[in-house]
Amino acid sequence: MARISVERAHGLGKEAAREKADQLAQKLSDQYGLEPQWSGDTLNLKRSGVKGAVHVSEDSIRVDVELGLMMSAMSGMIKSEIEKALDKALT
């Protein structure tokens, strides 16, 4: 099992950051079949073999992902994709 954690600072404020996280989750949902669900300021994402959460605060966004055994081999690529998507979403 592989764990990925990516954090980025932002100056958007919590509400705008939540909107960005929502847009990112929609993209992930469409591309990878992840099911997004908000719980407070945390957006939980899951599907078979993947569990993740996007934690939104006033000045940062952190993405934590747990990959099952089959997906662990692709953890480097997945982390890179998360970093790119997060950087793009926050600009």
C-alpha cells in the first residue's frame, strides 16, 4: 500500500479554495471514477483500490491518497499528476 501526500499554500481564502477543490474532484471523478463527498472542509474521494481526501484550509490545500496494492506501482505517476493538477487549479 502506498501513501501520497501533497500540500500547496494558497491565498484564495477558504471558500474559493473549496470551489477549486470541487472542480478538481469533478475532473478526477470523470477521469478515474472517484466518488467525491464533502465532510466539513474535507473532500473525501474513493473508488476500488484508491482512498483519498482533499483538506481545505484558509491558506493551504493538502491532498492525501492511499493506494491499494495494484495501484501502488503507479504511485510516482499519480503523485506527479496530483501535483500538476493542484498547481494548475491554484493559479
